Amino acid sequence: MTKPTDPSYHWSGAELDLDAYLTRIGFDGEHKPTVETLQRLVYLHTTSIPFENLEIILGRGIDLDLETLQDKLVRRRRGGYCYENVQLFAAALERLGFGVTGLSGRVTLGAPGLRPGTHALLRITTSDDERAWLVDVGFGAGPLQAIELTHSPAEFTAGEWRFRLERTSGELGNEQWVLHQFGRGGWVDRYTFTLNPQYRIDFRVGNHFVSTSPSSPFTARPFVQRFHPDVHYVLDDLTFITERPDGSGDTREVKPAELPQLLSEVFDIDLDAADAAKLTEVPWRN
């Protein structure tokens, strides 16, 4: 089915500086909407652009218009959280000719109870294959590849990390999917999602809650991630965590004065002098 011509149903791909984006993530392959290209783009975006919520902590909002996303994530080489990463990636895929549909996930991480749908995902189709793919470049912890949306439970390894995608049923018997990840506590359900399409306007609503609500974890403290094939770095408030695919890891507390150097050396985030100074004042605890 052809998408409506209303631009609200699309991802602003025509407005993207595609060359600048591809240079940012280090992609130099063919500009074709194939499975091979998709897998390479997912890997490079996930390992090149960090997850971070520092704009919120520094007292600024999160704007999802494409020009702002390009300026922040591409030109200034910063990172972003799921809504930012996913909308930038969706624009790039749309520009390259992929079929792009937004999805929403409920982050569970093993916790009981119903969670809001505040995680942005993508369903992608290609020109050379009839399969549909789940793409998650905005969680901050992989996967490093697109995942086939197959009706059979599928366990797979991406880099050295282990995941499992399972198709289940929701409350009304509707199709529901669960992504599991292996970590320190063994297997844990990361989030659930359905294939109900989401659009930019839906992501704006979720983004407003996540970036402004006192109930959102991202308004309470810095949360920064950098994901590699063999190691995952996390800054959670003033706790620096190193996680490895076998479930092992290390944790240490850091001092506020260490934050700018840690962000630069580990997370590839270079703040200007004013923002670095403000962050060391620990504004989220005042």
C-alpha cells in the first residue's frame, strides 16, 4: 500500500544532508536499499553515535525537527536518545529508498507492571528481499544489526552480544513482540512492541513526556551510553559502568569534575567550555 502524500506520514528524507550523515557514521558503500546496506548502516550508526540525554540535564529541550537533529548529531557530533537517533536514521533510510515505518516499544527490563510506550523503533523493508526487519538504533545498547521479524523465536548474536526475539500475544490476542537481551542477570526482556504504525507526530508526543516529565528517568540524571561489539559503557548519574557480552562488568563512582574528560574519552562527546562547567556543578541534584 502506498503511503499518503501528506508529509506528516514521511520522515523528511529529502531534507537530509545525506553525504554529511554518511560521513558522520563512516559509511562508504552503495546507496541502494538492500539488506546488505541496511545491516551496514545499522552497525555504523549504533557504534558511531552515542546515546545521551545531556541537553535535558543542561536545561534545554529536545527538538525533533530534522535540521536540529542534523546540527546536533551530525555537524556537532553529539549523541541523542531514541527519538533523536531513530528520526535521523529514518530520514536517511527514506532518502535511500527503504520502506520505513515507525513503531513504539514499552521498555520493561524485567520489571513487572505496565509501562508506557516511550521507545522509538523502526520496521524496515528493502528492495531486494520480501522480509521485514526490526531496527533499533536508539536504545544505546544495540543490537548491531537489523532483526528479521520472523514468527519463530529467534536467538542471535550481534557482535558478541546475545539477543532473542519472540512473537507473543497481547491482552486482546493481538500480535505482540518481545526483545530479550543477555546481560549480568542472564536473559531479561528488554521491551515489548507491536507493529502498529507510529508517525513523527506520535514520536513528538512521546518525546515531550520523556524530556519534560518528572516521572521520566531522563529528567532526573545524566544517562549516557556507548555501545561496541565487545563492550558497553554506561554513565548513570555519577556511576560509570562497563558491561561485557558474557555478563561480566565493572562499576565505579566518578567525581563531577571527571565528567567532561570521561564523556570525551569514552563516549566521544565533547562539550563546549560552558556546558562542561555547568555539568560539573551537578545541576540535576540541586
